[in-house]
Amino acid sequence: MGAFRGDLMAKNVIEQVAQWLVIIGGLNWGLVGAFSFNLVEKVFGAWPVVVKLVYILVGLSALWVLYAMFKK
């Protein structure tokens, strides 16, 4: 039973992180569309690899949230 609880907690953490990343990505796209201001590039622009990693994580998070939405 303890292992199950650990798996459940890990899933909750993954879902919460994924949801926050999707929100951050959505807000960033809103800023890009409304004001041509890319917050991710403004914050991490000096590190192009980090910018790319953030975009990849946001995309993977969107897939995870979509999967979780249809799973329920």
C-alpha cells in the first residue's frame, strides 16, 4: 500500500507541474499575441538551450494534461 501512495503522490506532483507549465506557456503565448513580448526569451534569452528546453517542457506538459483529461 505504501508504494501505491508514493506513486499517487508522484503523479499528483507531475500533474501539478504539468498544469503550471501549461499555464505559463499559455500566458507567454498571450503576451506574444497581444504585445509581441516573449517572456521566456526575455528571461532566458542569454541561454538558448534553456529557452528550447522550456518550450519542450511546456509542450510535453500539454500532452500530459491532455492525456490526464481524457483518462478521467
